[in-house]
Amino acid sequence: MKKKLHVFFSGSVQGVGFRYTTERIARRHPVTGYVRNLPDGRVELLAEGDESALQEFLKAVREGFNSYIRDADVKWDNATGEFERFGTKF
């Protein structure tokens, strides 16, 4: 069963290549969805795929930006199948 991963990252996560790098990391994992900056300084990540792929994807993002992330509000749900690929949303 496909799952949905919805994460709000806070800290020094804007202006450090977070979106670009997250999109590159997503290419190495079978996930769909998006990443985007929010007006309040957080970064939103929404991804769908197999739970194990999503866990590996999230782990890679966290490892890549560990020194920039202060907090990550992570929520899991059932996938909706609404995405065809992973990209940056503006």
C-alpha cells in the first residue's frame, strides 16, 4: 500500500539549496510529490510512494541538511496518487 509523507522543516532551511537538493535526492528514490518554501520560513515536503522508499528518502534529506534543520513535523497518511513525478512547487 502506498503512503503519503508530509513534512514541515523549520530552521535555516531557506536559501541553502534545500529545494534543489531535495529534488535531486528524490530522483534516486521511487517517490512523487513536491517540495516548496513557505512564507513563514519553513520548507514543506509532500511525497508519496512505498513506505520504505519514503523512509529512505526522508533519511537522505535529513542527513543532507542535518545542520540546517531545527525541527521536522512529520505526518503519515494513505497516498492519494495525485502526483506523476517529484518537483519543486512555487
